[in-house]
Amino acid sequence: MKPKEQAIEDFKKMIYASWTFAKLTEKEKENLNKSFDFAEKNSLIGNWGQRLNQLQAVYNGFLLALDYKPMGWR
């Protein structure tokens, strides 16, 4: 089992390599990082897996706010 504190860095590494992240503007990337920072400081709890799930929810909400669609987005 990985240390719970490592979840945020593992998640960011995965997201930064994704095609959806590559399509974000620089401002959107900055805002996403602010969202991750806020989650890390204020709401991430639990073990590594639980934290990863919470970060996935943050990222999913962020993409939905950008009107993300799995096919043909941007």
C-alpha cells in the first residue's frame, strides 16, 4: 500500500499525461491545479485509494464545468 500523502502526486502525474489535460488552456490548467491544491489542503481524507477517488471526483467536476464530452471535445 502506498502512503496516503503520495496520492495527490500520483494522481497529478496520471492526469498530466492524459489527452484531456493536453487540451486545456494554460488558464484552465492553472485553475485545475488550484482545485487540486484546495482539495489537498481542505478535504482529502482516508488512505491512498480513497484520496485518489476524491481527486477523480474533483477532476470529473472540473471537466463537466468545461462541458467535456468523451468524443469530439475540443
